Amino acid sequence: MFLSMLFRARPSGDGSPTVGGPLRTAAASVVVAGLVLVGGAMPVEAATTYSASLRTAVKSLPVAGENNVGYDRARQFGDWNDANRDCQNTRAEVLQNESRASISFTTSKRCTVKGGRWITTWDGRVHTSATTVQIDHTVPVHEAWGSGARYWTKAKRVAFYNDLGDHRTLSAQTSALNSAKQARGPEAWMPPRNRCGYVGEWVAVKIRWGLKVDSTEKAALTRIAASCPNVTLTVRKA
């Protein structure tokens, strides 16, 4: 479905050495920064799919105070895993999916990505070395914990940490910017570029995983969304 590619079109990683631009669909090419302009909500295809305009989606987010007591990232969320057992962990899969040129690996086993061509959406920079980018959780793990993940099973938290099922959950970003973001939400930090796309991705991830927002976060999302194209968000719930 074309709308599943909203905000940051990404081809599926299939383990092949060449990914990115040539594999992107024609539908993605008509999207400007991944945004599709629409007049209203699209039909919901199934009970597990949410579809609404950006502003409606922001309005629908449930509000609750954030509770980060007991947070321990390594113990509660684990680390990058290798779900399909091809020796490439989640970081490698994201790098492969987002590269716009042939991927190179550190060894002949083709497990760890060494080089490619990544254009990071927060700043528009071009990277050719995997060492200059980090894989960002759009909704930081600490934020997720305080917004509802503390009540999940360990298995669900690990699934969130390694979510390759929606391209909006994880992305390759310039290391310095990712470090600057830390665990802050849109009320405290925004990228220098692609702010509307970023807000859409944030809201989509919150909806996908059933996470709440606090009052200051919702106010910031509402304010920013009001100045953005009122695109349709279509989200397959986890």
C-alpha cells in the first residue's frame, strides 16, 4: 500500500548488496519529503490499521503524566537483534534499507555495514561511512518507557527496540544530531530540517505502539502540526 511509505520511503532489505534509490517505487517519487497532501482521513483497512489526518492524529493521542521510574535500557529493552538470522542485526538492516548506493561490509561474511550512501533527513547531509551515522529511535526508548512501555512484557519492549515493521520507528541520522537529541521529545528538541516529517513520524510511532503523551508534548505537537501540511497518517498498529 502506497501510504505505508509516508514521510520516509524506505525499500525492504533483502540482503542484496545494492539497495536504496533504484528500489524505491514510483509512488515514493511523487512524494515531497515523504508527505502526501490530502483533504481528509483515508478509510481504515483493518482493525489494526489507523488512518487520519496529521492534526486529527495528534488530537487523538491520549494524555498522561510521564513516569520514568525504574528505567534500565539494557535490562528492559535489550540491544539490536538479528530477527531473520542472516547475521545482520537491526542496525545493519536499517543501514542497508536506507542506503542509496551499493553497501560494503567490513568482512566477507557481510554482517557489519562499512559504507554506502545515506542522506540524513534531519540535516540533509550525505554520509558514505557507516561510522558517521547512528540509528535513532524516533520516539526514544526512555520516552517510550515513561509513556507506557513500562507496562509491557519484555518481549514487546524488545520488539519496539528492533522495530523494522514501520520505517518511521528507526532511521539513520548524523551522529552529532542524534547525540544532541538524547531522549528529548518535540517539546524540547526538534531537528534543524524536515520538522513536519519528524512530527508525523513521532505521532505515527506513538500510535503504532499505543504510547501516551504528556501535556507539554501534546501542546508542542499541536502547535507544530498546525503549521504543517495536514497529511494523512496511515499506521499499522504493532
